[in-house]
Amino acid sequence: MQNRMKFNGQFDKFVFLLIPLLIIGYTFSNCKGKSQNDKSVISDKNISMKSDSSSLLISNLPSVIFFTPNSYEFDSIVNSENSDGIYEIDSDFNYYANNILELYKDSSLTVQMTNKKYFKFNGMLIDKSKLDYSYGILLIDKNGYKVETGVYTDIDILTFIKEFFNETE
């Protein structure tokens, strides 16, 4: 006779529910976005620091720049195989970014939203098309910058801002 371990029905239900939740949580955490600082940047003292229709000149530091796809990029995403959920992604990004814009509207921190392709600051140029995602946040001060790509909640964004600019509550 074999010895078999028997569990009650509640344990089986718990395991049955836990495994899909772990898979969903792992998937969601990997889709949120990532920090990037290298492949999209050109650093050259000869970069023209003039603003044009495809670039944003950032001269007010410190700054937080929320970037989104322009209408051409958005239409390209909508018409691609990866279009699932793009309207919800766009809506969520704009909702959370606007919460931060409102929160910082009277502060010394410059916060703005743009759909420009290039960001120019401190003799550097970031090409948004070289980033992993079309949505994200660029944090800049006189000492450097950080790019966070993806869609984040306003709580996550506040954490990025506080950590990057060493803000205290």
C-alpha cells in the first residue's frame, strides 16, 4: 500500500489560485518599464542646441519630462500586432502624468509633457525612437539624467522624483 499525502480541499484551492496570481504578478512587473541611460544618448559638444519641430530643448533644470508617442508613432502602434491595450496604456499614462503635472505646477521643478522625438540638454541628445518604449519619464538636473520607460502610477513617479532629486518629504 502506498503512502499518499492527502490535503484538504482548502489547500488545493489555495494552490490553484496562488499559481496564476504569481504568474500574473511576474508578467506585470516585467511589463512596467525599465531604466535606461545609454544606447539612446548622443553626447557631443557640437550638437545644435536650437529647438525645432522634432526636438525639445530643455534649459530649465531641474526638469521632469513625460514623453509620449506623436500622432504618427501612435497610429503606427495602433496598426501593429502589438496594439492590444494601447488605448488603455495611453489613457493611464496621461492620467498619472497629469496628476504629477498638477502636483508640481507651482514648484521650482519644471514638469512638462511632450511627444517630441529628441530631447536636447547639457550638450546631449536623447533619441526617443531608440528607447524600448514610446512612453516614459526623463529626469534631468545639472549633474545628470535618468530615463524610465513604461507606464507608472503617480506613486511610482513620485518615488522616482524623490529619489533622483534627493527630495525629502
